[in-house]
Amino acid sequence: MTTRTTPQAAAAVAAAASPRHPPANTDLIYHQTIIPTQKITHCVVGTFTLPGATDFVVVRHDTLELWTLHVDRNVAECIHSTRLFANIYQIATVPTVAAAGRSSAGHGGSGSAGILDTPSSDSVAMQRLAVTSETGCLVLLRYDLDEIPVPARLAQDPTSSNPKQDDNEEDEATRMRNTSMITSLRGKFVRVSEVALGRSGARLTVPSARLAVDPLGRAVFVSALMRLKLLVPLRKHEEYYAQRGRRGSGSSLQEGAEEELLMLSPRDAEAGPEGAVMSTKRRPAIRDLMSFGSPVEAHRQTIIFFMCALDGATENATFATLEQEIPEAETLPSSADGSGNAAATSNVGAGQAFLRVNSSTRQTSHGKSGSSSGRSKQLVVYAFLAGLRQVQRTHLVSVPATAHRLIAVPAAPFGPGGVIVCTDAELIWYDLLPQLHAGGILGNSMSSSAPPLQTPLLSSGLSSVSLFKTAVPFPRRNDFREQLYDPMIISHAMTCVRNDFFMLLQDDQGDVFRISLTIMDVQRSYDALRMQQQQRRIGPPTGSVPPVSVPSPLTVTYFDTIPPTTVMVLFRRGFVFAASESSPTHGLYKIVKDGYRSDEEYILSRMRMVDQRHDSRRHEDGYDEETKGIILPTPLNSNPSSNPSAAAVTEEEEEEGTGVPRGGMMPPPSLPKAGGPAVLLPPPSSLPKTPQQQKGRVVPLFIPHPSLRHMVLLETYPSTPAITSFVVTIPQGEQDVETHQERQQQQQQPHVQIDALVGRGSDSVLFHARYGYAARLESSFTLPAVFFHLTPLISATAMQQRWREMQMETKKTTNGGRYRSTAKNSSRLASSELWDDKLLLSTRQGTTVLSLALTGHVEPDTLSGFVTSEHTIAAGTLHYGVGYVQITPSCIVVLPYRTEQQQGAMGTRPMAESATWMHPHGKRILAAAVSGNTIVVSFAQGGGISSFDMGISGTRLQQLEAIPSFPHAPAISLLRDPDVEYKQFSASLHPSLATSSVAMLAAIATASHEVYIVNPKKLREPLETIHCTADDNNGGIPPAIVSVLLTYLGRTGGVRRLFCFIGHIDGTVTRCELDAATYRVMDRAVLTCGSAPCQMIAGDGERACYVLCGEFNWRCDVRDGLPKTVPWRFPSPQVMYASFRRPPTFNASSTGSATTEVEMPTGAREELVLGVAGNTLSLFAAQQSGGTSTAETSLEYSFGHTPLSVAGRRLLQHPTRAEYLIVIGTEHRGYGVAALRRASAAAVAAAAEQQRRIQSNNMSNAADDAKNDTNNNKNSHMNSARGGVGIALDKPQRSLNHPDHYVSTLQLYNKRTDRLDPPLYFQEREAVLSAAVGSFVKDFGKEPVVVAGCAEQYTHGSGCGVGPSWTQGRLRAFRFLVSQPAAAGGGGGTASSTLRLEQLHDTLIAAAETSAEGLAEGTLAASYRAAPLLDYPSALHICPEVGLLFVGLGPENGLQVYAWGQRRFLRKRRLPKVPSRITAIETVFISPPGAASATTATYAPDLFRCGPSNGNIAREKRLLIVCGTLDQSVFIATVQPGSGAGGSMSFLMLVARDAVPRSVTSVVCLDERTIAVADRFGSVAFLRLPQNARLGFAEPLHQMSDAELVEAERYAAHEQVLQEIAVHHTGQLVTALRVHDYDPSGGADPSLALRILFYATSLGTVGAYTPFVREEDAVFAAHLQPLVAAHIRCPLQEGSGHLPYNAAGRMTATAAAAVSPTPVHNVVEGDQAQLLLHASTSLFSTESKTEVEAELARQERVEAAQRKILGLPPRTWPVLAELVAKHRALVTLPP
């Protein structure tokens, strides 16, 4: 679809694009994001919109989104989204009242109340959001609604003497909901406080990477990755609202008596050596009821791995961190002793201490403060003393070196408090208040002399504190037997309900575990420990007294398996939002079961592990024994302390307790007889202190669920995992083969299609993105005939039921009682309470009525009384459900509706009177519209219009006005007000709402190409007249009008926007925006939808409407304040469709728990349509972005997925058959084919064993469930389960116990048929690292060949100096075979032919020998290695013009050239000693300067293998080989022809390089001299080869001496540097670049042809760079960009100045500054230009927009005056909307 302006503007555009203008400005580039990232990096739960709302904030890299969870509908909705252009590091919810946080009931005083314990306003209950970002600031954000809630009733009279007793018990949130009606939740985040932490950018020592907020909202703890930690207290301002009311909302308040806040300005600050800045004091303005105080430092020389806030630990704000000490560098040799460690300098030399620790340094650092091993980490607890303004370390405990996450446990009454330390082998819980749990409140006092509970601190400056520690091992999958592995906890979620908490953990394989830690279990453990200590003091137990074992209060049980997540949040109602890490969708789940009640239900076996690590650096766990279903009490891993006695004491206290039941009141069960009694350790004094003492643990083994068992998946939301490779396709109509597709391309403009490889392991998919929305088929129904029109009717039963409920509430109010509506009734709108239950289907001969039951069945309705002998023009349901109205070509029929309850009820509302109206003169009705009780019709013979309504009573049809002489009106539309459906039930209760209703409007289209906007009651007084003009400039006849639609779309500033859509017969739509008050046309645009007549279809009346143009459909809505029309595709073409509201269905199913009830999605706010195609009635659901109907995520693409066998690495497109894609997959932790078969057999055997064990335990109910699950497991192991949610074992997947086990595949995918061929597997442990497709025309023919570069036994390395390794590199060639021969005379395959791949030959990569192969002696000053150096191909490229394969290798072997051979590739040339390993290769032909001569020959006949049609380009132009390297940017090589006279052969020579050392990820050639380079730091640079660059020798080779050759080669390789013409920083790691040619004129105007550069990132973002075709556009953009950079504001920056954006919109203090000698330049940020057009944004204020527009107008006038003086022709700058739409149309082609 395209958008056209007025003919004059179109003529100006065409004139400007004529060839007389200079060529396009390629030095200025326009950037825009096509598909923004949908990957979620952070997510927190809070209350931000309304009191009691369930909201959560989502971060997508640099975009902040606010979502709300609709519990009654089981869906989540995005209500706000804003892009901040700054990478967000961490977010946290800041509670404002005590109820918001999890306050501890066991602690009194000031510690149990929040910062605002007495809320005085409704917004006090709203929580705030703390955000850290690359701006170097910590900001506090508040969400403000754009529309204040409207009062729905008068407040209670304070003089009333008889209020209801129960009304006094209303809380503030309920009172707010009862007295206010929420119209919209849209708003924006406002910065209310900020603290500058350091410099901007990604810096190691600037506090921003770790963030934690006190549960009571008293302080914020923020730290860097290293060293720096700051505690920022929160201050309350109770006088904020009072002073704001007196001074106004816009006034700023000074603080008064409280201390000044330290405001750090980046402009005035001076940087310190560690990245900190000097602070300047000033008095801030009070902008909210809370603000940040002065930061308090808590710096130490440590690495901070994790941070969390503790609940109930002390009366002060308490935080826990996971740290590791950084050894100080020794400046003098004399300070190497133990005492000199404390006095060593704090400077760390060259960063080596961060990567590794010297053993000698670690040994000398063991003093009083370094008793732990150098490999261990420390759990440090910090407490903020508000009175002293100090941060004190209260606990310092050494934890295992594999600890990586801390989880705070809620305090009483929900839990025992403390912190859980997650390691790779077990979970460790530390009780920070053992004196509370062991005595006092929960039990008797413990003996203070009990040595087992005393764990001395490792710091000599702190006193000894008692800690209780318990640990439990992690369950492992059954494949743990094959090879040992230790998973890592990647996310956790927790919520508190009913004096308990529910916690879920997930490891990196996707397995979810539930953690149980109750107060009663902790009490039982302390009681057992006390009894055990008493037994030891008495003596060894006798035979009659059994020994006492201490059960572990911490239990871990397997829960379910979902795709690995980046963050997971849990809500109080049992909803789980899981942000996927590598899966293409995020998920909203609901917990339906509490999990397993005992270990026997899911544990297959147990395996005892013996720790034999000692002081080694790797785990060497030994296999000790294995038991089937036996619980073995085993001592867990002890604290890895250097004190042996302390370690032994820990082992003695913590015995294995995996068999403890969940019930807190149940006593610990007795151990099975097979396991024997627990083995007690001797006292600490008698423990042998030998290094051979083995530490063991028992690891439970289980089989993961093939499908969800304890959760159900409610909704999925699109995600964009990391894109490794992608292909962009803009289909052209003349290139399609099938005639049907050619016809489609002629009617619809082309749009970009993106296919990408995303995901990993079992989540690997081939990702398909198309512009527009896709409708999902829900159900279908076969009709008795073929229909062409359908009309859904609102249920009259639902309307009458709703009216009766409101009457009962009104009666309660009139009886003197105070009206108290429930939150359910006040929060729901009428759209969620009304549904459609009748459907009128029309043909040319008559009408069929169908009844839609609540159960979903469709039945014929023959008793309703509708006219079936004629087709229905329009129909509707009258207000209050009193009846129906039907309009046929001959009459208007009113049908009363009465239920059985109303026949016997007294005092009910009267029903509509049955009536039939016909024209007095027999005129037939041509067009009609019905909306509520209003009817407007037009007549055929002689024209005329009439309007009707149902009178004051709403029951009798009466004519309002008639105009007999009105011209023919082929289309009529009545405005549908969604609020009327709510107000009609509220009028009797709230009279003020009835009087404020908006007047009805009608749009009447005539045959004279005019549309009148009128009031149905005053047809003779048109409010506005819209004249439709011709599209061309020749003064032709305007196209006829076939449809019209008057509707609301979106809101701006709380005011609904009114639009009138006019559909024409030529496939165009005229969109007019009307003023909501005066109804005058404010904006107008012409949209091209196709070539068929455009039929407008009404939507819900507020969010969307539709356009039906032949086979193509479009959806119209308003996004970010801009009207958009986006393609909308159905699975099959629909003749007609209409908006539909599904009846609410509540399916409650028993899930085995008496208290669990599952509510299925009601679909009340779903966007549903009913479509008719032939005799099939189908129900479709719109698949929108973000799973929301408010369209706040600005994602206008529909996604499709094709599952892959392994993770995709390279995606190639067939050169001649564009519908075929070559998918090359490589998984570095994959299963081989043999291992896959063994795993399947073992899984079936394990499932059978588990079934046998369950049946033997006589557990009938559990056995039945397990039997069904086992059958499902067996089927999933044997059959394909790609569509399931669980882990599929039928294909190679990612597994932790297969490190560096590469599995590579090769597959073909047909886009036309959506068919993926079975994979071709490479050899075991062979990694495909590069691939290319092309033709060797002279040697093999035109059929392309796929070449894969492989490395045997490849390992990618672990970093920190450990690089990749391999044994041998290979080149494998595959050819395409046609499965069925093509038809005679056909070339290139037909629709019936399919392709498959077959391997041709295999070539071994070997280093060149010392002989001068392919080079003339003395021509190059390069030395060859004497011994061959094995290497692997890291980059491949086939140049079909010369028939050569270019292979990129390491720096020693460099670049090699191969030719096609019958059995293997033949190496021809090589260029050794390149700057770095080659990662990308591209070729381009460049025209040599001047005329070609004998001395400037470019053709190498001894090397080039040109085909019959490719010889000319190789002879006329020079071949350039562009190579991107690993860390030395790019270099350009060329083929230097040999000298025929001297007999020398051609050779490769380096001719240019880039002076900036970039880490290149992808390289593409834009033209013959311009290349684009993407690096690992998110920058895209545009480089150009200078015009004066020397690409060859000035003289023939045989006439040059060796010294001259060496100097010429040195100059070309080192002195010729590429010019940097533009640089842009995307902020994300760019993984791939692609170039696509596109001509918007279809070849009519060659000057409009351009090349579009697309890029993809590791976060799934897809963007594009487009050049400026018109000179006026480039001039306008050049003046626009600095104005945007000067007026942009960011909520994440300190409020004293502007955000330090550079000329391209990204920050200068980023990694781009480190790899680029100049800042970002010559790139116009189109994303920021689009924000200027939005109605509301957080980055641009209204004043800023006005200033930008005024400055652009002034600069245009200045330029016009200058051009007039210089005598240049005048030129007109485009408007901003035109510039944005033009470049957006190049990549998506929207209207």
C-alpha cells in the first residue's frame, strides 16, 4: 500500500526526481529500525497504574514498556512503550507503603513500616521504578496517566447519618475504584528524582550493573561490576501534595529543613581515576512524594557477581552481595609476606587480577581477612544505619566458587528469611537470624556455648555472628549418568500468598524447580539440632535410643520444563510470565498444580557423588553407587573454608533431608529400612584432618516432562532471539513464475520479507517476518449455501440481563443505602460484557439466520422472525435489548425480543413494538446503516434519504427527517460510539453521563463524489462536506464511491480521534481526520490498496477498522499518535468478514487439587472477525504484536516459525530459485545421531521402569496420572514433538553434558510450499563454520554449488587466553538435484519439481609448501613456513564471474584461491601473512581510471575461469577482494595479472586497508568503491576506497626491480587507507549485513534505483540504511539532525542538562568511541525523526517540537534567499512527515 498526497505535491516529487538533478548524496545516510527487538532483558512486578492493579515493567534493551495483567481474562496487555535510546542495565520496583513491600510481622518499630506508612493520596499506593542505564545516572520514575479517572458517582454526603456499616471497611484502593471510571491506562513515565553515579557509557567501575531495593522502600543499593558500591537512601516528602495543590502542578518545591541532595552534573564534574566524578551540591526541586538522598559509599576491592535486598534481617535496610576479593598488586618484592598484604597498594596492574589470580599471590594473601581459598567467593551482608549514615558489613561468609546467584527469602509471616546461594551443584540457605528461629519467638533459647552454630567471620574487624546453613543438591536429568554436568540457575520468581511463599527456579536447560522452605520446617530442624547436641553431651546413643538426624528444611522438587528464560516473574494469582532467552515466543503461564508432593512421584533413581576435587580447578566427581527409589541421608557439601574444623562441623550439622514432606506440621518421616540409619559424624575434635577425606552428595535423577504438567500456557508473545544469519527478499512481480503470484504482485505493492535463523538447541527455528498482521484460524463451520454478506448482532439477552442488574443497583441506591459497586463491575466496560449471538448471512435471493450458542455451537434460527425472502442490507440490536431491526431492499422491520423471565415479571422495561415500514411511493432501499436506535436509509428510484429512531421510550419506530430530492447515496455510515453501550446502562443510575453523550453522526456518500457529515436529526444541515477529487492532474473524473465508514480510532490527550474512510472503485481509499468538536476535515490522505473496489468494514469502533480490496486486506489503526494502515493476511481469501465478539466462556476443570480452579481465556477483548468464503464460515483471531489490542509496541510484523534440527548458523538463498533457502545448522552442545538413538532407547526404558515402580507403590490416583504421562513420554521419544512446549527428544538438541560436541546439518527449505527437507548430517564432532553458494560456469555449469567450510574436532575455547582448537579443515561441496525432471523446454524447474542436495567431493585444507606456487619469483617479499600449518576455512565466497572460490584462513595462511576440480578443489593462489583471521569475504568489480591499455591490464587468463557471458566484465574491470578480519578491520586485495613478456604468473596483492582496528562481524559492498563494515561493538561504518588509490603497478612486472616491487607493495598495503564516510552506532552487536537492490519505479525511472543495506543484531533487531535520492531530502535531513540532538530529552539522564547524544542519536561515550577515530557522523537517525511525529513522547516535549519546526522553517527561508542571490533555481524542502513516510515506504511500503 502506498500513500499519495495532492496532485501538485506528486508533480513536484516527480519533477524533483528527474535526471537533471545531481546524483544521490551517498555520504548522508538515513537509518531506521524495521523490526525492533522483542527480546526481554529485565522484568519487574509492581503497581504503577491503579491501586491494586497487577502491572509489570518490561525492558527490551533500550525500550521501556509497561504491561498490565488482566486476571479475569488471562491475558497481558502492553499499555505503554517508549524508546529511550540508552541501554538500560537494571530496573527495580520501589515500594512506597508498607503494604507494597513484604514487611515482617515479627519485627516492630520503625523497621516494619514503609517509607510512607500513612498514604494520604491515591497515587501514594502507586510504586516507583528505579532505573540504571549507560547514562551513568540512577533515576526514579513515576507513571502518570494521560487521562485522570472520571468520577462515576458523587462522593458520600458527610452529613449522612445512616451509612452502611460494611462501607466503613473499604480500603483506599477499593474506594478509588468504586468512585472513578477508568477510561484509559495510557500515560508516560516521568522522572521524579535522579542521582549521577559516574560517567556515561559501558564502564566497568561505574555503579549501574547491580541494583537492589529495600523491600520497605527505605534505600537503594547500586554497584558496579568491580569495586564501587553506593547506597542511596530514599526520603519522603509528606507535604508534596499539599504544597502542589496550593502552588499548582507545574511549580517546583524546595526541600526546606532536610539535607541537600548530591546532584552530579556530567558537564561540571571532573572524572577520577576509577570513573567516579566530583559532586557539586545544590538544592533540588521536589517533584514527588519521595526522592533520593545523598549517596553513601561502600567501596571495596571486590568483583560483584550478584546483589539482592534482604527482608526482615534487621531493623535497617539490609542487602546481600556475592563478591570475590581482588588481590592487590605488589609494588615491591619486600611486601610479599603475609603482613604486607594489608598495606599493599589498591592499584591492580593491567587488569590481570580480574582474569586470573597468581597462586603465589593467593598464598600470601591468606591472613586474618583472607582465610578462604582464592577460588571461593564471599557472601557479604550490608546494613544501612540511617542514624549514622553508614553502611556496615554485618556478615562475611565464604561460599563455593561456583556460586552465581542470591535469592532473598521472605521473612515472617511468609517465610523464615535469610538468603539462598545458588551454586552449580546445590542450593545453600543461610539463616541470618538463628537466634530468632532457635529461641525466643519460635522456641526455647539455644545454648550460647553450642560450638556447631558458631561460624566466625572471616574479617578480623567484625564480631562473631551465629549463622545456620543448610544445603540440598539439585536434581539432574537422567542423562547425568553419561557425563557429569552442573547446571546454572538463570532465573527465579517468587510471590507471597496466604502466609507462605511460592518460589520457582530455572536452570539453563529450561527445567523449573520449586523451592520449599517453611518456618515450621526450620523450627523442626532447630529442634532436631538441639536434641542432637544434647545427645552428644550425654554420650554416644545406646541401642534402645536411636540417633537423632537433622532434617533439612530446604527442599527442591522438579516442577516443569519451559524454554530457558532471561527473566521470570510470578504473580499472586498463579500467573507466570516467562521472558524467553532463545525461544521465538515469550509465554504467559498459569500454575494449575502445586507440584509433586513426594520425591517418589518424579525421581527415577539417585546417584551418590564423591567429591575428589581437593585443590584442583575442575570437578572430578566420582561415581560411587546408584539406588532405585531409596532415600539416602548423606552429608552435603560443606563450606569450603580453610579451617578444617569449621568444615567438619558443617558436615555434621547438615545431613541430607530430601525426603522431608511439604507439610510444615508433619513430623519428619522415618528412613527406609533399605537405607539404614543415618551415619553420624564424630565430634569436631575427633575428625581426621586428612586431605583424603571425601565429601559426597546424593543427586536425584529425573526425566523431564515432554509437555507441561503443572502449568498451562495461556498466551504467547513474539520474541526475537539472536539472529545469526538472515536473507531479505523484496519480491518483484516480473520475477515470479506462477501466474497467480504475478497477478497478486500486480495488485499489491511488494514488501520486505525477512527470513532469519534464530534460537539454539530445541528452540532453533527458521524465523519468517512479513510486514503486516496475520489472522489465525480458530474454527470453521460449513454453511448450507454460498453467502456474500454477513451481519453479527449483539445479544439482546446479554443487554437485558445487564439492564436488570443496573436496575437492582439503582433500587438499592434509592432506598437510602449507599451504592457500592464491586471492582469487577466498575473495571469492566460494556465491550467485555456484551457479545454477539445471532448472525445474518445474505445471498442475492434471501437471508439465513444462525444462532450462536454460549457453548460455541452454530444452529439455524427460524423462530426469531427475521425476513428471509430478501437479502439484508443492514441490521442491529436496539438499546437495552428490546428488539432487533432489519433493513431489506423493500422495508424496515422492527422485531421485539422478549425472554421467558420477562413474561412473568412485573415492572420490567417495555419491549419494542413490532413494525414494518415501507416507502410510501414504493421506492426500494439502496443503502442503510444502523447504530443503536438510529437508522439512516437511502433510496434507489429518484434518490432521497430518511432517518429514523425509536423515540423517547425506545420502543416505537418513528421517522425523524426525510429529503426526497437528495442525490443517489450508494453508501451510508453511522458513527458507533463504544461508550454509548456503557452509558445506556448507566443513564438511570448516573444522569450526568446520559446528558454528556455525544450526538450521533452519519456519513452519506453520493454519486456526485461527495460525502456529507450530518446529524441524523438534521439531515438538511450538513456539518462538513468532503469532495473527492481525481487522482491525476488531467482533470479526469474522480473514482466512484462504493463504501464509507465513520469511526473513532485511538486517542490523543484523552480525546478520541474521529476518521472518515471513503472507499473507491479503483482500489483507493480517502482517509480524512475530522475534528471531534467541529467535525471539520483536519488531515487528508489517499491510500492505494489495490485495483479492486475497496469495501470498508467497521471494527470495534475505537481501536481498528478494515479495508477489503479484492484478495487483499488492510487493518487501519492509530499507533503512537499516527494513523497507520497495515496489511492483514488470512490463511485463505475471504469474500466478506465482520468484527465479532465471542461469548464469555468460563471452563472450570478439576486438576486434582480441591482449591485449584482454571480459568480459560474469555476472549472478551480479543480482536476476532467472522469471515465467509464460499460455503465456509470461519472465525479468525488477529495475531498482533505484543499480544495487545492497544497496539503500543509499534511492531507491525507478523512472525512465522519453522522448527530446525539444530541451531542455524548460515542462511543462503539459491541464486536462480529464490524460493529455496539453504539452512546450515551447527550446535556446539548437540547430540550426535548415535547418541540420539541411545538417548531415545534409554528414555523409553527409564519411562517403563518409572511406570513399574509407581504401580508397585499402590498409588492409584498418582499411578493413573503417571501412566498417562509415561505414555506421553514414550510417544514423544519415538515420534516428532516439535509443536510441544516441552523438550523434544526426537532431534539433536542442546545439552550441557555434551561440551564442544559439534553437530552440523545441511537442509533445504522451500518458502513457496513451506517445506523443510530432512537434514543431511556431517561427520561427528565436525563444525561448519562458513558456507557459500555460487556457480562455476566454465567447469561445472550454471547450476549453483553449495560449499561448506568445516573444522574437525573443533572447540571454540573458553576465553581468558584459551583460544579455539581443531585438527583439520575441509571444504565439502554439494550440488542440487531435481527430484522430478522438468517439462520439455522448461528451464529452471517447474512447480512440480523439487530440489535436493547431494555431496560431490571433499577437499582437505593444507598449508602451502615452500615452493613458489602460483607466484613469480622475487615478486613478493613474503616467507613461507617450512612445515604445513593446519587451518580451517573461516570465510568462503564464490565469485561466479571468474569461477573461483575464495577461502579465508588464519593470519599465517591468509587468503587462498581455489578452482573447481572433478574430485576436489584445486588451489591456485594464496596471500599469506594477512593482519588477522579472515571472517568475511566479498568481491566487487571496479572500473579502472582512464582508458585501459596494455600497461594497465586487469584480466588474469591463467587464473580466471570465466564463462561465456562473464568474460567481458572481468576484462573491462578489476576484481577487488574485500576481506574482513577478526580484530584488524578490513583489507582489500586484488589479482595482479602476470607479465606475458617475463613469463610471470598472476598473484594476489593487498592494495588498501582500514586504519581503525575493528572486530569485524560482517562486510558487504554497496558499490564498486564503498563498503559497509559491522563490528562487535554495535557500530556500522561506511568506508570508501579513494579515487587516487593505486590498484596496480605503473610499469610491467618484468621492467621493475625487486626493490621497486617491494616498495610498491609496501605502499599499497600500508599507505593506502580507506576513507570513513559515515559511522552509526546501533547499540547492539551486529551479526549480519545484507544488501538488496530496489527500484520503487519498477524500472521506469533508473535514477530512483537504489541499494538498501539491512542489518541484524544479537537481540533480534533488524534495521536498514537507505540513501537520499532527492537533494532536497538530504538538505532537509542535514538540518534536521542537529536540531533533534539539541532538543531531545531522556528520562534516564540527570536533569541539569541534555543527554550527551551525538549527531546520530546514540551516545558518544560508548564502545563506538573506542573503535572509531571520529564520533558518529553522516547518519540521520530516522527513529528519532519518527518520534517527532508522535502525539506524546517522553523524549520530545511540545515546546521542543514547536522550536524544531520553527527553526527548520527559518533555515529554509535563509537557504531560499541564498539561492536567489546566487542565481540558483529554487527548491522546496519536504515536510517531516513526508520524509519519514518516504523512507519507511522503501523498506516496508506502508501507507
